[in-house]
Amino acid sequence: MAIERIRRVPLREVWPHEAHNFTTWLAQNLDVLNDDLGIDLDNSTVQREVSAGAFNVDLVVEDENGETVVIENQLGRSDHDHLGKILTYVAALDASVAVWIVGEPRPEHVRAVSWLNDSSPISFYLFKIEAIRIGDSPAAPLLTLIVGPSEEGKEIASVKREQSERHHARRAFFDALLTHARGVTDLHAGRSPSSGPYVAGSSGQPGVNLKYGVTQHGTSVIVWIDRGPQWPGWNEAVYEHLLSRRSEIESAFGAPLEWHAKEGNRSRKLIHLIDKGGWQDEDRWPEAISATVDAMVRLEAAIRPHLAEAAKRATAALDKAAIADS
């Protein structure tokens, strides 16, 4: 039995003109993409040269769910110009899938498409198109999927987007909070907004910070006692002294505090939670910020008469222990 070899044929011999020949052929044979895309394209919805601002998309089609798919063809080597056009088309047409078919995918564009899949909710596909013959057979297309989205990649992209949105919202919240605080108190003066869950300020005592906290739907003010990994005994001694003055501190503050001394954690905390709204509740920010800044002012005033003495006693106790061990 004779076995023929596959011969590759120059693309321009099969499709002399990219738009007139290849795009026309693809519009009539969209099913060649279905298996690799994992979706069915609706042939009845295909449109050619759809306007997207100053550019025209080669093909626009809907999938079985009615989502928009944009297809850009390039019979030569992939280039930055076509990559930029694809991103423009996706944004202009609110597409959920982008397909880029090229004659020769360059490594930098393979990496770029992979990055897009890991960083956005859009599904990007990069195909290599070749033309082949077997013996004297007519030329046939050979489409090879170079890059496509994965379920794992989309999960990673979703997490990244959620993190980005959370970080942006927290920074905006703390920016508004610190702006308001500057008109009320010098506490946290000069501090910058954070994208994390806390903004710290000095209590005037090394090892003791006054922190604002924010969650999705709440805020907090915290006395955070942590002088560092070499000072767990100091942290505990300061905390114990403040705890011995609990009734005075809470009376001056005007509300109970949560006292946290978790075993195995060197830091100690005094916390007051506020349920006026958090970073997701933008419409409630003015109320939440006002209540949070007011609570911080009261908390700092409540601990101030006791903090210096607590630090002094803690340092003295450690010095005494060091002498006894020497």
C-alpha cells in the first residue's frame, strides 16, 4: 500500500488575497473552528467587514449562546498592528471571544495571547493556518490551535480581577477616609491610602500602632501592639497592663472593645468594629467614614493616659528578666 507524504503549499497559492479569498472561504466554513473553540458558531449570523471605529473586523459571528465572536485573519507573520486591532474590536463590539488566525505566529504574540487569557474574562484563541496536499490531492487547510483559554486560566483571571477590584475599592475608601480625617485630627497625618485592609498610624509609642481597618461591609479601629519578633514578652506586658485598666479605657472610649490575645500570635490587639458600611458600600461611605474617624479619635484619647506607663512597665520587666538570666 502506497503512503503519500504531506506537502505544504504556500498560502498565497491557495488564497491569493487575504480578504477576498481566505476570509470568504472561512466565512463559508466556520465549522473548521468549532472543535478547537469548544463552541458552535452560528453560520447564519456571520458578518464581514464590520465597522469598529476606524477599522473593520474581518468576521463577526455569534455563538450558540448569542455571544459575539470576532475573527481576524492574517496570512503572514503575526504583528503588533493586528494584535492591537483585535483588542480594539473586542472592546468596540463587546465580544466574549476573539480568534486570531495567522500564517506564522511569533513567540512574543503567543506569550501575549496567553497573558490575555490569564488576565481578562475574554477568551482569546491564536491559530496557525497552513495549506497542505497529499500527493496530487487538492489543497486543504490545516488549522493548528497555538494558544487558547483553559478553565484553570479563567479561574486565575477571575481571581485577579476580583483582587484588582477589591484593591481599587479599598484604596478609594481609605483615600476618602484620610481626606475626612485631616479635617478632624492630626492622627494619621501624612499617611497614604492603602489597597490593603489596613492603614496604620503611630500612637507615639514605638511598637503600638493605631490602625484603620475596612472589610466589604464594615470598618474597625484597632490598637495594634507588635514591637517585632524579638519582643513577644514586651507585647504581652503592654497588653496586660492595658487589660488591667480595661474598665477605665472602655468607659473613656464610650463602648466595649474586643481584646485579642491569640495564643501563638505575638501581636495583641484592642478592636472596635463599626457596622456602617465597608468598601463595597460606596453609597454609605460618608456615614461609615465619619463614624470610623470619630471612633479612632476616641480610642486614641482613651488609651493615651495608660500607654506610656504600660510601655515603661513592660520594658522594666524585660530588663529585670534579662538581669536575672545573666
